[in-house]
Amino acid sequence: MAIATVAHSTLSSLVSQLDGALPIAGLYSPNRSQLKDSKLPHFNDLGSMLSATKPRLCTFLSPYPTLREDVLCCLQNGIDVIAAGPIPHLNLETTNQALAQTEARLAIGGIHHTSSLFNTALKQRNQDSFATPVYLRLLAGVQGPGLQPAWWAACQQWAMATDLLEEKPEQLHLCSNRQGRAYHLTLTARAPSGALIQITIAPQRYLSEMTFLGRGGLIAASSSQSGIVLTNNQGTQVVHDTLPPAELEWLGNFYEHRDPPSESSCDFSTALLRGIRQALKQNQPILVTL
């Protein structure tokens, strides 16, 4: 009951942790670089990996140009698929036909639901003392150079933000900047309740920060800290976070046939990808309607 894995070479630490807990049988790195310190069999393409490992499940942890074709290949061969981010230009009719014919499963996104940061923040946000959300800022790095990794990171952070606020804006303002293959993105929106959202995506891979302000409290976290800071009228508390990466439970649950919460971000992800390209072309902030 093997799991095949597709991941960018920058995710060597994550893949090693997954391999230590789950039956990972093979690895394909679409950027053609072997993952550092990985003892897994490496393959040069998806087809050879599937042929050699005969997996029940294939997990896609990184985006790349032929992602759509490789996902459909898995589904059409009856292999379950779970992807960490949206699949560009995925044809719903073709996908649904493959799912019906082979009874394979497909899940996209939802990693934040197994994140200790998200669940701690959500629990605190639902406390009466936190009161009404006012401002949410998320800063995240990307796993590699190029437009698609930056787009994936923005989609993941947007899903986390809207699930924390439990509401979705109808529009956002988007700024994008490119230096070579390094992309910076900033998404700014106002939720229906009036809460402000700001999401910043930067090319530095290990960046991770949250600032979540309510009328009665503050939730803050950073990759440079050893925990999550919770502040309210009773004082400040630091909740230490030494848990494994969220991807471990996310993938393990799917392997055990427990699907992650569905992500209703398909329309958003397509609009965002189109908006990033437009903002780069026009070299100015643009309004994206969701």
C-alpha cells in the first residue's frame, strides 16, 4: 500500500519526516535535483515512478508545468491523489470522468486544518475574550523560485485566512513584483464584517508569521519564535509548538481514507493566477474580483 511522492528538492526535510512515518516508496523531483539526504528511490519522471512502486496514493507537494497531466495520469490509473495546492487548468469534466471510472479519490489543499498554529488560533479566535476580529496578517515564504510556487503559497495562506475569519471577501487588491525568478505578492482585502486581511508572499523559504488582532486580544506567531503568543485582558501566554509538520497528519489522514475538509478555492485560485500575471504585466496594483 505504497505512497509515491512528487516534491521540489527544497522539501528534503519534510520528505524525510514523511518517509519516517508513512510508507513512501518513491520520489520524483520535478526540478531534476535529488533531495538532500533522502534514502528514497529517485525517479526521473512520474511514469517510471508509478511503474516501479505501484502506489495506492500519489501526493504532489510542489507545483510544476506538467502537474495537471501527471495528476490526470494518476486518476485515470486508479491512483488516489492529494495535492498541497491548486492544479492549474484542471478540466473538471475530464477529472470527474476519471474519478467515476476508476473510483480514485482526489483532494486539493486543506493542509492548514492539521496545523497547530491554525487550530490554536481558531480556538482562541472563538473565545469570547477575543471578541470581533479586526486585522489578520500572514507572511509566508515559498518552497522554490518561479510563479507557481508563489501562487501556491498565496492560495494556501488565503484559505487559512478565510477559515480563521469564517468569511470571504468578494474582492482583493493585488500587488506583485518580480526580480528574476523571485516573486513577491501582497494581497489586501476587507472581509464583509470589516476585518482587514493582508497576505504577503516572499521568496525566502523559511518565512512564516501571523498577526491576528481582535477587539479583545492578539494572536501572534513567527518562525523565529518557539511558540504562539496569546494576549488578552488577563495577560500574555506563550504556547510552545514542537509538533510535527502539518503535512504529516494531512497525508496520513488521507492515506487512512479520512479526507481533508474540502477546499472551495478553485475559482479563487484561477482568478488569482490570472491576476498575478496581469499585475506583473501592468506593473501596478490591480483589483481582483472573486
